[in-house]
Amino acid sequence: MNIQMQVCGLIILLLILFFYKRQETVGLYTEALFQRALYTCMGCLVLDILSVVLIVNQERFPGLLVRAECKMYLVSLVGTGYVALVYACADVYNLVKVNRFIKIMGIAAAAVGVVIFLLPISIFCEGRDVYTYGPACIATYIGAVVLILVTLFYTAKRESGMNPRRRRAIRTWMAIWLISALIQLLNSQILLVGFAGALGIFILFFELENPEANIDRKTGFFNARAFADYVKHKYNSDEEAAGMLVSLDNAHSNDIRIEHMADIMAEVTDLIRRIPETKRFKTDDREFTLMFDNSEQMERAYNMINSRFQKEWLENVANVTPVILQPYYVLVPTAKVADSADEMLGFVRYFRAHCMDNPEIHIHVIDEKSVAQKRERDAMLATIIQAMEEDRVEVFFQPIYSTHTKKFVSAEALVRIRREDGSIIPPGLFIPIAEETGLIVRLGERVFEKVCRFITEYTPEQYGVEYIEINLSVVQCEAKSLAKCYSDIMDKYKINPAFINLEITESASIVMRKTLLDNMRALINYGVSFSLDDFGNGQSNLNYIVDMPVHIVKFDRDMTQAYFESEKARYVLQAATDMIQGLGLKVVAEGVETAEQLRELERLGIDYIQGYYFSKPIEVERYLEFLKVKNS
């Protein structure tokens, strides 16, 4: 009997089934679709083999039975084409439109099956030539080819939204099936159609559905790729889920050697393995993610893990001092706080990094509040980028008064972003996000260039202005290219560098100290001066004034206001003023709001005054009008 190809295909499928079933699967929708396709192809091959057996031995069986079984095989071919189409839709099966499409195609496939059973079928058996023909076979060919073409069309239409490997595997399967059908049509002795289905399942298995590809070799847990697929499955199936990320990145003591950290990771792995009611994922070298059906299961697991981390590790390792480790946790009580799987995965990555960057934060809960804050952050980030692209970044100036000349000899340049409707976004909303994302570097360069252009176009020195102050963020101070970038901009606008004063903060002098000092020296040699901004805000250290090559020290608004509210603060500010001026530096007091405060600070000997008493930060045109009036 001519059943060698079918038997070979069936053996391939049985081997795939054996290897597939011996390994735990994640529980994805695509896994269920793959199993359906696997069983359908196996059934198709069994029916193919049985049909050949019955045809060869048709004299021993009723003709109606033989023809009915042959039609069942033909219907199974159409069924195989349909399950292949459904599998191709796996990436977007949750969409209403796709569900409707699958339902319509299912009804069409079922209708073809009914037609096949209603139409007559003829049987031919002579030597190795064993096949069926007639209207039922023609209907089968038409139905199967239409399903194949629809599947290929779908993979082309949904190309951008499909898993590239799924798209490639499906197309390869359909191509093999079409070629095998053509070969079988031209040579009836070569029964390839059933075997082609087995080849398609073989391709899907090794390209996409091999459970071994989802397993972390060291722990036996599912890997990061499986985690992403699992989260998408939970969202697509609209199932409730909760999750917990446990990270040991940066959680170990410097005294622990690498091999001892490996011992700890082995113990942690064993601990995670004992957590009940969970899917376990190894999502990074020192990171585990656990998924649960509900938040109650997650809370029990968190309590179990956290209680273990209250105890010492490495107790049983010779010549090693036991240590207490503090892992980082990201908890997701319900996945429904995000609108999509991709958004939730983005939240997990963001809040994990947030924990890593803030050592004092060891646990973060992704709930409605944190999600709303993250979305606001993302919206503001998009607003900043769009404003920079559309040149809606503006510079406002706050005048600075000289107590010696009784004129406004300077101004602080402050960045503002104007919305599309013309309103101004408060800097407290966008500056922190710009600093966090690194956009502050581009934003700072834009502000610096606008100030240089302002100096060139409006020549504010004609109104008595001696210099303009421009803020530098901590992130900008870390950039090694800062000095060259700013000197190039000043060269471009032919600015006298003495007209520029750059403000740094105390925190900027701590981070990347050598880089900052190198930039300061280069710019000072170029002719720029520096101020130490926000003195009195945070951990003030007088050594900063001694060590940093600054010309001006600015008292923070809180320090200025404290002078009028506390006797101790009065002595501190007066002593600081005497010391700073004794070093040959100038003093600016920020936050002055009344005439009485102005007179008192003048009496104290403060060099420059800045605050709302004179003016809020104002646009370029209003600042120039202010100078014309006040300095005339």
C-alpha cells in the first residue's frame, strides 16, 4: 500500500507530541492553538492512511463506508487549512473584527465540509495508484486552496502586527502545502498532502512552539520571552492576573564574592520553587517574576519571600560572614491597571529601573495612582519633545537688582514651555522629567542658544545689564562635552563670554566632580563666570564655596525667608555673607518679596537682590520694557 509518506508524517507528529508533552508549558493561547493544529494534522494523517487501507481492501467493506471515510479525510484537509488560518490569527485574536473573521471562515469551512459529503466521489485503485476523484475532491481542492490563499493574504495584511517568526512559519507551511498538492495532482502515486501538514507542524514546533525555548536552563523556570508572551496572553484573554518581580540586582554586600552570590541565587531559586499557585519566570540574571491568578495569592507569596529575606544568608558557608540582603520588589496587584500588555510591560521595566535608581526604595506597587503618574509623565515627555520640535521653548528673564548701583544689572534666564493654546507650563512639571530622561541636556543647550541670540539681537548692555545668569542641571554638568558645546555656541553668536554667568547647584558639585571641574576651568579660561545656586537648600557645605571656582553665591529663597523668621537664621545668614564676601565673592539673595526685606538685606550688605518684589520671570519684550523704565 502507498502509505509510506503518511506513516512517516504520523511518526514525526507522534515524536513532536512526545517532546511537547514532557515539558511544562506556559499556558498560552498560542499553545492551545498549536495543540489543536497538531491533533488535527494527526487525525488527517490517520484518516488518510485509513482511506488508502479501505480503498485497497474495498471488496471487504461496504462501498458506503469506504466513500464516507474518504470524504471524512477530505473534510479533515479543509479542517487543517482552517486551524492553520486560526493559528495565523493568534497575535490579534482578541480583536472583535478578527473574531468575526475567524467565525465567518469557520462557517465557510463547515459549509465546504457539508458540500463534500453531499457531492459524489469516485475511487481509483490500480497498483500504487490509489486516489479519489470527482466533484467532492474538486470541492476539497477549492476549499483548501481558498483557505491557504486567505491565510497568506492575512499574513501579508497583518504583517506589521504579527510575530515575525509566526508569519515566516505560516507562510512556509502554506507554500509547502500548495507545492505538495500540485505534485500530487500531477502524479497520483505521490501522496504528499498529508505529509505536508506534518511538515508544517514540524516547522511551527521548532520555530515557535518548542517548550524548551521558553525555559531558563539554570533554574528550570520560564524565561523572559515566555514572561512577555504570558502577560500578552493574560491581556488578550481578559483574564485576571497579579504579579511580583523580585530583583537582587545591587542587593548584595561588597564582601560577597561572586561564587558566594551564586550560592545565594541557588537558595533563592529553591525558595521561589516552593511558592505555590504561581507561574515562575527568570527574567534577568538576578531577577525572578512570579505571576498569580489574584492579588491574594501574590500577597501570600510576598510575605513568604520577604520573611525569608529578613534572615541571614550564607550561614552554612565556611569562612564567610552571613549577610542580610534586601531585594527590590515590584508588585502588580491587578494587571487591569494598564490598557494593554505592552503598556504593562513598560510599567514593569520603568518601575524596576526606578527602584534600582533609588536605593532607599525597595518596593513599588503598580496601582492606579502610580499608573496615572506614569501616564502623566509620558504625556509631559511627549509635550516636551513636541515643544522642542515646534520651537515652543521660550526663555523668561527675572531681573536682578544691584544694591550698590541701585540698578538692575543682571537677570536669571529661566526656561518655559508654551502649550499649543498659548498657556505656559510651570517648570516644576517638566524640569524633573527632562532631567530624569536626559532631555535636559538638549533643553539646556536650546536655552543657552536662545540667550546668546537675545544678547546679540537686543544688546541688553545698552540698558545697563552686565551679565545674564543661566542654570546648569546636574545632568548637564556630567557631560564632558559641555564646555566645547557652549563655547561653540558663544562663538557662533559672537558673544562676549564675560556676559555669561552659569549657575551650578551643590548637588552638581558632588556628581561627576572631576568632569564638572574640567568643564568649569575650560569655560572660565574662555571668559565665563560661575555662580553657586540654591545655597542653603539641602546639605549646604561651606567647602563647596572654597573648592569650586565660583564668583557668586546665591542664597536660596528658603534661607532668605528664614532670615526674617528666625533669630538663629539671622546669625547664620549674616555669618555666611561675611565669610563669602571675605573670600572676594558676591552674594545674591533670592526670594525677596517686600520693601522691608529689601531694605534689611541692603543694610546687611547683600550685593544683589532677586525676587517677586521687583518682578516675576517675564518674557523678552516685557523684560526689555522693564529695563527701559527701571534703569532710565
